[in-house]
Amino acid sequence: MLQKNEINSMIDYIRQKMISSANTLGLASPETIKLSQELDEYIAAYQFQNKQN
């Protein structure tokens, strides 16, 4: 399992990629949606880890 700082880094990285994708390809593009779903997974993992502590 990833550490909190690693999850935070991934959240920031994917968020920036998603914003870029949305700006260039649109909100409904498959790439933007894929990145949004991936971001959701990392956010859920972060929340789960915070709940454990």
C-alpha cells in the first residue's frame, strides 16, 4: 500500500493531467473520464488511510 505522501503526489499529478486533458480534449473525452476515475480511486485510498489513523 502506498504511503500518504505518495498518494498525495499521485493525486496532484493526476489532477493536473485531468485538468490539461479537460482543457484540450473536453470534459466528456474518454481520456478525461479515465483520469477522473483514477483520481477518484486515489482520493478514496487517501480517505481510507486517514480514517485508519
